[in-house]
Amino acid sequence: MDLEAVRDDDHVIALYRERGLWGGIAKSNFAGLRFRAPVYRTLRELALSYFDSYYNLRGERTLRFYSQAVDLSRLDGQGWMTSEDEVWCVPELLIATKHYPIVPDKVARALPRLDRRSFEAGMHGSIKHK
């Protein structure tokens, strides 16, 4: 599943299901954007669980869209898992997949910035770039 942001990087979640409920696995420098246990009935619920932890370095909440589930096995014929070359077919498929809004535009424009304590907590363990 692709999570799409404004003024920030997108984020890709590897989805899995147990007992009909969705969970997710992801790699991120932000503490709150990683693992989710399979307790979500819908992909929207799962995507919303990332909302408060999805912010940029200015403290703006940036998550705006989530995609439907993407089956990457559609790309197996292109050797995307083992290729040593760039595999643009993966991000192209993610971008082309139908996305759904997280919040209405009017609400998104009025979102408050993250408070300093929450910002610092979310950055715990992040990689500092020099």
C-alpha cells in the first residue's frame, strides 16, 4: 500500500492479513511509521493509524492519501525482486494505483503542527544526516 504525502516523502507499507484483519510492515526513520499488528478491518483504518506519526521536519502533518492494496507479483516477469538495475516498474505501479483521500482538503489546510514533545518522540532513533 502506498501512503502519499504533501511536502514530504511517500511511504510504502508491506501488507499482510491474519484472520481477515490487515497489518503492515514498513521501514522508516520515524518511530511511528513502522509495524502495525493485524487489527484493522479496512485499509483505510490501517492508513489512518499512521496519520499522527506522519509529519515532516517542520512538524506539519502531511499524510493525504492511501492506495488500494497493490499486488507486486504482477511485476514478477520483470525480475524486480532480484534485479541489480533500477526497478522503476515498482514506483510506477504504486503511483498509477487508485488512491483515496485521508482527510478533506478543507480539514487538511487547518491541521495544527505537531507539538515539540510529540515531534521529538517520533524522531527517537532516527538517522541523523550530516
